[in-house]
Amino acid sequence: MFYYKTVSVNPKLPSRINRLQELAYNVWFSWNPRATDLFKRIDPYLWEDVYHNPVRFLINVQQDEINAAAEDSQYLEEYDQVMADYDQYMHEEKWFQRNYPQHNGQPIAYFSAEFGLHESLPVYSGGLGLLAGDHTKAASDLGLPFVGVGLLYKHGYFTQRINNEGWQTAEYPELNFAEMPLRTVVDDEGRELIIMLNFPGRKVYLKVWRLNVGVVQIYLLDADIAMNSKEDRLLTSQLYGGGKDMRISQEIILGIGGVRALRAMGINPYAWHINEGHAAFLCLERMRELVSAGVPLATAKEAIRSNTLFTTHTPVPAGHDIFDRGMIEHYMRNMYDELGMDLDRFMQLASGHGGSTFNMTLLGMNLSGYTNGVSKLHGSVTRKMFHHIFKPIPLEEVPIDSVTNGVHTKSWLAQELSDLFSQYLGENWHKDIANKEVWEKVENIPDEQLWQTHKKLKQKTIEYARGIIKEQRRRNQETAKRIHEVDNYLDPEALTIGFARRFATYKRATLLFRDKERLARLLSDPERPVQLIFAGKAHPADQPGKEFIKVINDIANEEPFKGKIVFLQDYDINMARYLVQGVDVWLNTPRWPMEASGTSGMKAGTNGILNCSVLDGWWPEAYNGQNGFAIGEDIEYPSEEEQDHHDASYLYSLLEDVIIPAFYERKNGISPEWIKRMKSCLRTITWQFSTERMVKDYTQKYYVNCIEKGIKFQQNNFELAAQLKGFKEYIKENWHHVNIEQVKTHGKDDMSIGEELQMEAVVRLGPIWYKDVNVDIVYGKESGNTLKNIRSIPMKDVEKLSDGLYRFKGSLKLDQGTLGYALRVRPINEHFTHKFELPLITWAPNF
């Protein structure tokens, strides 16, 4: 036996093009095709072999090829232009600096369990990660002082293989971080930055990696280092792997370790954004910091709430991380000891059930000043889900808002369409993506040109799909006949429907197979053929999801579906780009209302691909009758079986009567109706569902408010936080005195538009000051036994009758229709984030 060391010998970049190294380590390349072309042009075969990873490309490219590029005048001209564009992007004044110069340099920290940025960084699983990646890219485009925090997974999520029998199998390749667009963070002395966390009976150490995304950074934590035990090195091994112990450990690393990593780098955020409950422990760490510095616990809680936003993405209770009491006691004892809390009080921070369970979503909501869902419908569903912790607030007024998701347009838009937009929308269209007026110019694109561009993209997608299937069959050692028959799969002229997403059962990937005979007639029509492309991963522990994949693969091998239905293995960012750019219809069939948003449909819509979707998630906001197709109705059914039967029947009829005729009814070789719908799609979806619009919304609704409120609450040794804490305690202690003793109304039961309803109320407040409450006239449309479209007007005219007893007067003009109204008293404070921050209400009895 002998010992040896390894050394990596890499090609040397000529000085003339040595900034390729800088470009390789900034994910800016991923949404700038001319930048990726600089690598691809040197060796296109190697570029595919390294799966579009520029760092790995520069390690493996031949020296003579690099040298040749440095002497190629055409290459150098392109190189100089790309680097000029890069430098301008990195140094120009952006939207945030122009609109909020006073907050430039005040960091916004965004914590997420996954970030999906590019196929060269496979540390994401699905929609949550892709949203986080697109959010970060848009934050860079807009110039936000933004920093992301996540985990670096040694095996990523998993690589999906489909075996000979059509079953999904999972492989866990070991990622080489040295060959990815990442660099380790070093301290002031040039040593790797290491963060330490206390775990039960041991210490866990974390290395920090930096990922450049345009002008912003993401920091990723890695436990796979020699300082840890073999078991602890596995803590950041796999995304969403293992059991509850692994999950809580990863969330401790993300939330608590993430805060400590930022502090160690001298990054002190002014605003904190928790992207889903996985990262909610960050609130506890920030509370611990303040308590250890001498700030009282209740004051510390007010301080961290003041500048924290929590975003939930999960519309079903089963999707929220919940830990039992014993697990919290085991893993979090040090935390609640340092906070000066016992276990019972600690559990109440995240419990809606008397302290028996610890819900990470509730932790995030309770310790954040703001909470939002990711579409208008999802906001409504979330308010209903958590109404029980906001009683007696009307459901409509539960303080959970929404910001509808978007997609990073330049990352998902086909270059061919981008060129078309530059020609007809103006060369600078990409600098004003969220401007509705820019997209009105889509009508200027000649129908023939748009159709031919789409056909080219469709041809590319079909060729790509054939290549994926061939590679799968070669890997499975199938016969030459089985491999070569794929050349005849998928007809470029046929109506092509794409379905690609996570294979959770509620997404109902097999809905179209409920009536195979009817489907066979659709797919086999020689005059108007239809074909289906499926892709997506089921979580390795999700047996029903894997069975859906098996069903699709089995049917794809049956006559008459062979070559007309295909399943593509290992769905990832690269495959998603092909599919959302090159099918005709994007199918989405979740069981209503279980889809929080659905960004894959937005990516398709950005490319003029027509969505055919249940009215769930984002689609109710987007669908206008002309820019796609809607399946069924947005109603609840008595059973899942009844809903599935109804939606499948509706989908078959929609295809037969609307979609297929619209696609195939041609004039001069193109379908006027289809082009009309494509243009409506581009005109209405691209700007509205972009991350440029989304991040501007987050900035204007939350980030700036968090920054400014956080600054105020920290001034003078947290004076304002302490005052608000004292105010809340006083109000809660004395609210039992509040009572509406008398109500008088001056008006008729039958009123005309413009007439005023006069009201007065005698209210006993006890020791509470009358200026610390609002007496609201609450009114809205009567619907069953409740009110809809609720509005409220405070009664401003106040007369003191005696100590603690007041008469309030007010009036309102009512809209047309049958209206209901009521009176309530609620506490108010100018420093509340929202009007129900202290969810106390006294309603008037029947009057």
C-alpha cells in the first residue's frame, strides 16, 4: 500500500479572454444566451457533456481550443460585447436605487430550503426552489440589496430513472462542488468560514459557500466537512430526504445556522423574508440574540416581528412541517432555555392545538409582522385554513395577504421569441417587462412569423424528447428495434399537449386516462391527431405518485398510444425550458383548490403556449376567455371521485369541441383562432406574471415597510418595541371591560342610493382610552349567513358620558343591493402592522 495526493491541472485562460472565469462564477450567464454561447462556441460537444456548466467546462476544455478562441477575431468581438453588457449590468443604477435610494445598502435576507437557478446547480426539487431562484434573479435585475440563504445538498434531490418496467427509480449522484459555480467564503485571515451549532449532545460545524447571481449573492450551508462526525456530514446530504429527525435538523441548520452565517460575514439584514416554514427557526435565533443582549423576551418578539415577512406556499394542512412535543424538547432545549422559556410557553409559539404540536407555518406567522400566500386564491384558502387562530375576525379580514408568483422572463423565454420581441416590441422590451403597455405591441407581430417561430421551437422540443427516450432505452439495454422506433415518435404537425410537474397525486396526472377509448379516438384521428408529453418526479417515498408514473409508461407502450404518449425521465430546469417553449398546450389538472400557484403554466404562457387548466392557483387571475382554456368550475364537490369524473368529462369535451378545432382550422397554413389566442396569451400573461412585477410588489408592500419599521423599533434601545409590547399587554388585560351597551340606527330598511344610514353606539371601555380603539360600522353584501366584500368605517364623533363610558356616532352611504351591517370595537395603534395585529374584537349584540 502506498499513499498519494491528487492535483488538478486545468487549462490556462489566455489573458485576452481570462474574464471567462469571472463569467463562469456568476449565474448571470444563465439568463443571457450570448454569454453561454461564449463557452459553447469553443467546444459545443463538451458544452453538452458538462451539462451547460461553465466552471466544469473551463476545467475540461482543451488548451489549444481555448488558445484558438483567443485568436479568433469574430469570437473576440462577441466576447467584448458580452463583457461590456455584463459590466454595464453589474454597475448601472437599477430600479431600487432610483426609487428607494435611502434604503440602498440595507440588506433584505431571503431564506429558502432550495434555490433552483440552473441545471449546473442541481440542488432544487420543484416549484418552491424554482420560484426562489427566479425571485433572486429578479432581485438582481431590480437592484435590491438582497441576500439569499439556503442549504447545499451533496446529492441534490435525486436523479430519476425509468426502468424497463416503467417504474421510477432514484439515484443519488455525489455532486462535486469544486466543479460548480460556487466558491467557499473565507474569513478575514483567509481561512474557510465555519459556523458552529449546538445539537443535542454534540456540536455541528457548517461551511459557507457563496453563489453570485448577478449583483446579489446566495449563501449556502454545508455540513459535509471533516470536522463533523460521519452521521452529521449527512445532514446536508439530500433535499427532502430522511425522516422527521433529518427534517428538523436541516431546518435548524437553515434557520439558526443561516442567521449565524450572515452575522459572521458582517451582514446584518434590515428585512427578513421567510420563504415557507422550513426557515422559520430564524425568528427564534434572532430572538435569542436580543435576549442574550439584555432585551426582554416580549420586547424582542415585537422587534423581530416588525421587519419579518413570512410566505406560505402550501394550501393543504398535510403539507406543513409539524413536530411533536418530544422532538421539540430534544432538539430545542438549549434554545428555549436561553430564551428564558419553559417547554409549554415555547410550544405555544407554534401551536394551534394547545401546545401538543409545533407547526413551522404557525411559527412563521406568529413571529412575522406580515404573512402572504402566492396567489389571490391561495391567500383566500390560507385565510380559511388558519381562521381558527384569528377568531372572531371575519374570514375575509384574516390578516393574510397575497402576492401572486411570477417567473423570470429572460430565464424561460425562447431566444427565438426574444429576438421577435426585440424586432416588434422594441430592443429594450426586457428592461420594462412588467409594463403592460409594452405587451400591447404583440399585435404588431405578423401571424405567419409568430407561427413559424413556434413551429421551429416545437420541432426542437420533439427532437429533444426523442433523444431523452432513446438514451433511456440505451441505458436500460433495450433492443435496437426499440431504440430506433423512437425516431418516428411524436409528429411535429400534431397538436402537442405537455404535462410536466411534481407527481403529487393531487395534481392528477392521469386524469386524461379515465376514458381510454375516448382518449384513443382523440389521439388517433388521422385528420386531427393529438399527442401527449409527460415529465415529472414523484418523491421517492410517495408510492401513489410513483404508481401514476408507472400507469403513464404502461399506457405509452400500448396500441394505439405508442409514439403518441411519451414520458420523459429526470425532469429538470433544462427539460422544462424545452417543454414550456415547444408544446402547443400546457395541461394543468390539480384538484381544486389545492394548487397554491403553478409557475410552470406562467413559463409556458410567456412563450405563447396556451394553458388548459383547472381554475386553481394563478389561473383564475390570468384567464380571460381568450388567452387559454379553463377546465370545469371553481367549486367544491361532495367527493374526489365526483370531482375527477366531472373534470375529466369536461376536459374531453373541451378538447373535442374547442381546442382541437381551434388548432386545426387553418387558413393559408395557419390557424387564425390559435394565433389570436397566442397573442392574447403573450399580451396578458407575460407582464403580469413576471418576477419583475412580483418582486416590485414584495418591495412596495413589504420590504420597504419592514426596513423602515425595523429601524424605528430598534431605536433608543428598542423603545418603540417595548412600548408596543406594553400597550398590547395592557389592552389584553383590560379588554374584558369592553362592551357595546346600546345601539341606535337612524334609517329605513328600504333605502335609496345616496341616502345615509346614521348610527350611534354607547360603548363601555373601562380603563381603556377611547383613542386606543375604533368603533367600526362593518358592512358588506349579504350572502347566506355571512357578509362578503366586507368594508368598515370608523365612527369618528365621540362623546364622553362618564368615566369609561362613551357615545360614538357615524354614518355611511350604502351601495345598491341587499346589504348587511354590524358594529364592533377593536384596539388600534399607529404602530400595528395591520389592523388585527391584536386580534381582539367585541361585536354589538343583535340590534
